[in-house]
Amino acid sequence: MKKYLSTIATVAISGLALTGCVGAPASTYEISGDVTCPVTPAESDGQLRIGYQVIAGSTLYLRDQGLAEACFPNADVSWVRFPTGQDVVQGFVSESIDFGVMGSPPAANGLSQPIDLDAKIIRTNNITGTGEALVARDSTGIVSIQDLRGKRIATGANSTSHYSLLKTLEAEGIDPSNDVELVFLTPDTLPGAWASGDIDAAYIWGPALAEIKKTGTTLITSAEVAEDGAPTFQFTLGTDKIIASNPDYVQVWTQLEDYAVSIYRTDPEPYILANSVQIGLGLEETKSQLEGAEEIIAPEATELHKDITDALYNTAEFLDQQAIATAVDRSHYEEAVLVPETRP
């Protein structure tokens, strides 16, 4: 067991009020306790630097519960927060992280030319759904996607939201270079631009989405974009170096992520609470965000392997058309997606 200091909410599940903030919740306290690893711990020593985003899901649950620290007892575990998936890509480029969580568009970008990361997808975390959406400010009078012509739309650069926005505009015959003005903002800064009226609409996720929906109208969600043939996923990538030198890190991490999903499926209340604390939202808003993605475990990812590879390759091809990246042949992306059968 490993001692860990965990932050939890001060009130019960049924009594936590909704908050309007995007940062950490104001009412928290810390408890100290022994955390037991639910899987066989990794024995290797060294460092494990985990790049993450504030997106509801299994990774935030593991962080909140101190399970990485418990399951890598001989490692120096650190967590590095990034605002967007493209920033996680840059974390890999600068060699400042070993694992990193990002959506399929930044992953496709990072695995394509000219970046060509020395990394693999070690786990598929979820399939994006209603947890990402295109929302128009109510005061603008925008009620349809066609009404966006001539408007300013914010999103995170090279993110799942950016990709879904481009696919949405394409489907509606709207040229993103001429018919609208795209503004690239991080989820941390977007609500401020929204409140000041600097943007007319936004395609975003997480706490920022929860905030802007209070004064906005949802035009389309990523679940609908997926139904139209452009699904997005969230992945965990690991460097080739750590996969080769510490294969037990990869094995334990993927087992931990599956464990977290099993908690969500069988006993969701503590899972929601842990995510609520990490995100800084009330329980109902956090629950809604968790319901906005389909979390999956390793056997399900294996069954979806072809679909995941197809989506990654198709995303790379689309980014190529948008002059964001240069796609490589399909086999390159197929080899980059590891499943239990192909992991070391």
C-alpha cells in the first residue's frame, strides 16, 4: 500500500450543489489514507509522467484516487495537465511526458508527418458522444448551422471538437476559410470570450461546454457527427521508449483504466464524485459529461480495432486535405493502435 493524499467533496452525493465555475470546486477537504492497488503493481522503477486533460472519465478517476501512485510503487509518478490534445502532442515532442491522453484528431496529427511521434496508442478510452457540442449564444439569434455564416466560432485547435466542427461545416456546404471566422481558444479561456460576446458560437467539451450551454442553444453534438460518419475517440498514447523499456507500465496502466471503467459501470456514485472534484463541476453536470461519452474496456477496443484504425486513418486524410498534417499509408496507423494482443 502507498500513502496518498486525496481531495474529495465535503458533501454527500445527493447534496452537492451545482456550480457555475470552471476551476476547482470551492468546498473541498483533504483526507489521508492507504490506497491499495487493485491490480498486480508494476515492479519497474524510473519515472512515469502522465499528460492529462480535464475531461470526465477514467483517467481523472485514477488521478483522484491516487491509484497510479499505488500501482507504480517504485516509480516517480507525476501528472502534467494540458489544456488541449494538441498541447499533449507537444508534450510528447518535447519529451516531457511518457503517457498522454488525447482525442483522435490530435493523435492522427501527431502520428502523421511532419510530427511523426515515436509513440503508440496503448489504449482506446472512449467514443465521443454528446459530451462535445456546437453551441450558439442565445443573444445572437442563431438557430441553425446555416445561420453561422459570417459568424465567429471558437474551438480548440486540432482537437476532436475542431475536427467535428470542420466535418459539420463541410456537410452543410460552409467553407471554414471564407464563410465563417474560426477562433482557436483553450477550454480554460473560451468561457471568458463567450461571456464578453467576442464569439458567436463554440464547439467545445468539458466544463467549458457546461458553462456556455447555460446561455446557448446546441446545434449539433459529436454523437450526431459520428452517426454521419465521422466518429472521434479518446486515446492514451505511450512513447515507444517506455513501451520498450517498461512494458509492465503499459500493462498496469491499461488494467487500471479498465478497473476504473468497471467501477463506473457497477458503482457509479464514487466515480462521478471523483470526477466532479477533478473537474470542478457539480455532480449533475459531471454525470451529464460522463454520459456524453461511451467508455470502453480492452476487449471492446479489440472488437472495434478496425473501426478505430479506419477512423484514425480517415481523420489523418481529412487533416491532410485541410493542410494540417500529411497523412501516411493506412498500415502506419494500424500499427500505431495497440490492443492486448499486440502490446508487449
